[in-house]
Amino acid sequence: MSKQHLSDFQIGYDYARHQHDLLGEYTPQNILELAMIFCFQTGNTAELAKGMGVYYLELGIKKIIAQFNCHSDQSKDFTVVHKD
């Protein structure tokens, strides 16, 4: 689809998607805080910011799920040895 036909929201979403490598070492909590800041922007660029915010929200949630799955997998490998 041509960039001319994209909404401001979609342009913001796509921009954040292409630039998210800059957030590599941020915690999911930091990314979610950033998402909330973008989602609540008002004014001329609000739709652009909301598109970015939604992408960061999705990214933060994905990172939380990945952490949960990692910890869940590690706990399956953990065995308890009882001393009798």
C-alpha cells in the first residue's frame, strides 16, 4: 500500500515497528510506560503518537509473555530433592 493512503495512526505504528530496535535493553515496564505516554498524546500529532503507542504496548506485552514463558520453562527443569 502506498504511503499516501496510510492514516497517521498507521504511519506512527509502522515507524515504531521499524525503529523498535532502539528499545532493545529496555524492560517491559519501561516500554509500557512509553506506550502510555504516546497513547495519551493530544493535539495535531495525536493519531501518529497513538499508532506508536499501540505498537509499543504490543511490544511490551510480548516481552512480558516471553519473560513469563522463559521463567515457566526454567521452573519445569527444577526438581526438588527431599531428604528423608
